[in-house]
Amino acid sequence: MFEVCLTKTKDMTALPLVQNRSIFTEIANRFSEGGPFFMTLILICFLLALVFLVLGFIYLKKNPQKSAKMINLTSEVSILGLVIGLLGSIIGLIEAFDTVEALENISVMGSGLKVSFLTTLFGSITFILPRIGIIVLKGIKKTEAARE
């Protein structure tokens, strides 16, 4: 990712500087901004979904019943990650509204909205990526079934 920063010179004019930031640094920053509790739960769901998906691919030819079970587990865990992300969003919005109410200043609401959208984003990614894997796995199963 590239980030544009403005630096001031001696004559007080702003010069844009482009800083190169790695994708992993950006993800780590967004992870910490989203709140460690919900983001960790979503990460656990994502990793479990990937493990179940890989096991589904491994058991595809060896044990089709176990492969189907792994597909179901992948589906359930990815949905759980999505729901946890939405729950984090709701709690983030409630915290943002509580802060606005306590300070009577709407300008602080941006940080609460950011947190709520980050958990939704990561939850959605946790749902979508394993779904793509499930679609590929089911396509491979249908292709192999048609060959037999």
C-alpha cells in the first residue's frame, strides 16, 4: 500500500511524499484498530475455515464422506466469522453513540464507525474466501463424479 503524507517545507508549502507500506503491515494495523477481542475471534474462525477446507481437499478422493463433513464445517465456521464481525459492528456503533452522547461532540464518532466497519470487513472476508474454496471443491467433486 502507498500512503501519501504531506510535509511542510521552510516556506510552509506542503509537499506530498509517498511512503511504501507492506500489505502485512497494513493488515496488522487494521487488525489492531478493529479491536483485539473481536478481530482475534474472526481470525480464529478464518484459520479454522481454511484448515477444514484443506482437509476437505485432502479427503476428496480418500474419504468422500469425511470431505463432505469438512465442507460443512468450513461453511459453519465461515458463517460464524461473519456473524462475529457483525456483532463487533453493532457493539462498535453502540460505543460510538455512547461516546457522542457523553461528550456531546459528533466529531469523535468517526473512530467508532471505523472500528465497526473493520470488524464487518474482516468477518466478510472470513466468509467469502472459504466460500470460494467450497465452490471450487464442489466443482471438483462434480467433475470427478461425471468421469465415473
